[in-house]
Amino acid sequence: MDARVSFITLAVADLDATRRFYVDGLGWTPELDVPGEVLMFRVGPQLILSLWHDAEFEAEVGPIRRGPGLAPITLAHNLGSRAEVDQVLETAKAAGADPVHPGQDRDWGGYTGYFGDPDGYRWEIAWNPGPLGDIVVP
């Protein structure tokens, strides 16, 4: 088996709010949009982010664990500079992201901030100077 990720699928509570955030707010263009079911975006040359209404998700995958706290996943969007990180965080804030944690220098040498989408999934917006940053920034 190849070491590869093809889809990242997240269950969402309100697909309409999710669509407004990603399409209207962030300006992303869907590859697939089935109202009430699923919204898919190409987020890499061979990678799709699938945002699936939670009832549809549970019907196929099984029950979702619910409770307080953050979903134990982050999605990272890496960029080429600190200024680009700050710009994306401002765009997310204008789109209604909550919360938005401003960019800050990290002990490992990079610069990152975070925002939450309508379902609380956290996006890390990062500048990573070095070999890993070179791999993930086009």
C-alpha cells in the first residue's frame, strides 16, 4: 500500500453553514456539491476534503462520538511567509471563523495561527521554514 492520503472526510452538523463558510467566505470552489449530503473540495493535486452532513456520515460510517472539547484533528495550510499566514487568518476571520488565534512564532522555528470552521475543526495556518515547508508549499 502506498503512503498516501486521498480524502480527508469530516462530519459536519450544518452543511449550509459549512458551504457559506468555505464557498462564500473563503472563496473555495467545490468539486462536488450535493445539498443536504456532501461538499467536496480539491485541496491538493490528489487530495479531496470531503465535508459530509453528520447524518449521512453516520449512516455509512457509524455513530459519531459527541461531547465537549475540540475535535482531535487539525488541518494544516502551509504558506511561504509570515505575512501570508496573517492574511489567511484575516480572511478566515472575515468569513466568520471562530475562534481565530493570531500567528505567532513557535519554538520549532515556524510561525502559525489557528482558526475554527463552523463545526469547530481547527485549521493551522503555517509558515514552516525548512525542508518540510519546501515539500508542502507549491
